[in-house]
Amino acid sequence: QVQLVESGGGVVQPGGSLRLSCAASGFTLENTAIGWFRQAPGKERERVSCIRANDGSSLYTDSVRGRFTISRDNVKNTVYLQMSNLRPDDTAVYYCVAAFGTLPLQTMCRLMNRTGFGTWGQGTQVTVSS
């Protein structure tokens, strides 16, 4: 069964840190692009970060660059999102998505977000509040 399972969400104070994990099963991350996306209540889903499993190339949305780091462990078949200096506006449900393809990473990332393309996890809630 092909699936992604996110974990690591929770409640944290502003300025705190969390690490999200996205474990893949039923397939390997080779030749995939993996993205983290988030959706806050009443807002559109937005891209957070994407990574290409083969070479580790990555991209970030402006609001998280310098605070979040995406990484992958191809042996563990897992992708991580290390989030630091969290802010209340980071509060959202975070989803990871994996899709096979060799299109440019930015294109893959946009397709996953705008069309639902790829395999999606169930989401994990991140709440940043004092």
C-alpha cells in the first residue's frame, strides 16, 4: 500500500521549534519530488518547501526561508521539515506529498499544490500559540 504518514506536529510557543517527519511506505523516494504544504483555517493551501530526493535540491516559500529546513533520508525513506523560530502565522495543518517525475522541482511543487498531483499524507496539525 502506497502511503505517506506525517508525524511531529503539536503545540509550541512562538519562537519554538518542531520537526515534522514524513515516512513513505509502499514505494521508495527515488526519483520523487517531495513537498510540504500547509493550510490554515479560511486560507488557501500554500507551498512551504519542496525537495528532490535524488540530489537534495530544495526550495522554500519566502515566509519560511531561513527558519525551516527540509531534508531527506533515503535509507529511512523519510523526509523531514525542521521548523525553528515558529510564529503564530505558521499555525496550520501540514501535509507532505510525493510525486514521481523529472520536471523541474518548482514545476513539480506547483503541480502538487495546485492539482493535488501525487500521494498525500493525512496531515499533521501545528499550532503556534502562547
